[in-house]
Amino acid sequence: MNIQIYSGKKNFDAQKAERYFKERRIPFQSLDLKKHKLGEREIRLMISAIGLQELIDRDDKKVKEHPACYYDRAELLIPAIQENPWLLKLPIVRNGSQMTTGYKPEVWEKWQ
């Protein structure tokens, strides 16, 4: 299992996700989106694994003010996410081609 956790440092759910994997002694790689720029291929993988609607944090007040919140095509959304990774619903937890957004231990248990 090769776990990657995409997050922003101040994300409470990301801290809970890291704790989940630490407690089970499952190695993971933490990627801070302020330092790690997402590539187009990476974002396309996220869209195919999670879905366009689930990927964007449409409940966040700041995200609702951004036009990308209302995009429904990957071609428009990918450049917006590359410039503004805070649009994403975090953390994104990745195990190969499987991905989740938010804190989803019930899904992660099935990965083992």
C-alpha cells in the first residue's frame, strides 16, 4: 500500500487522516499543496477517481466566491485547481488509483 495524503497544513481532517495511518503503522507520504504543485495528469486522475462534483469543496465560503465552483467541465476546472489548490475538498487520500476526499476511515479499511 502506497498512501499519499494531499492537504493544506491547517486542515483538521488531514491531521485526523495522518493519525489514522500512523496508529495502524501504515506508511504514508504527506503532500502540502502550498509546496507541491499539482500537474494536469494528477488532477485528471483525481477527477476520474473521485468525480468532478465531489472534488471541489462547494460548501466552503471562499470557494463559493470563486467562479470555478460553478464549472462543470474538466478543461475549465484543471487550470483553476492548478492555480488555486484551496478549491479542493481536502484531504485527498490516494492509494494507487483509488482516492477519497475528507476523512473516510470506512473506505481506507477496505484498502488493506
